[in-house]
Amino acid sequence: SSSLEKSYELPDGQVITIGNERFRAPEALFQPSVLGLESGGIHVTTFNSIMKCDVDVRKDLYGNIVMSGGTTMYPGISDRMQKEITALAPSSMKVKIIAPPERKYSVW
């Protein structure tokens, strides 16, 4: 058994084992091209949204990026988002990703 593999029990009792799919699925959020889509990832969309806002509110927006919904429950997604947004944002900007533990219930 590979260290990448993990078993899950489905609601009907069936047990499935998945491997690197566990990492490919969330990667598509940052690189839609892996699915053949020509669009930016969630970090690019977030950055573009902030940059379309008035310059006076951008600091507050960069400092209050809230992760919400079940898709944000992937392990490490908040750290990845922090890294990707920080790379795109002006170097003087403080980026803060807020990822409440109950965020899977906090869909917008």
C-alpha cells in the first residue's frame, strides 16, 4: 500500500481507496488547466476581484480573505492560498487568510 493511498467508507458501507487523486482534485482549484480549462485559479480570481475594487479598500480586502464552504476543507489549502495571493499582491501588502474550523457550513 502506497503512503499516498487512503481508504474511505462511503455512506452505503462500501470502502474505496484513492491515491494521488486526493491531490489532483484540489490542485485544479489553483490550476484549472489540469482539467483542460482556460481560466485562472481561485487565487487569480481573488486577486483580480480585489484589484477591481477601489484602491482605498484593497488593504482591508487583502487582510480579510475568508475561506468558506466544503471545498476549502482540503488540508493545506489555506497555506497554499496565502502563498499564492502573497506572490500576486504588492510586496508591501499584508495578506491574511481566515479559515474558520466550521467553514464547511459557511457557504455564501
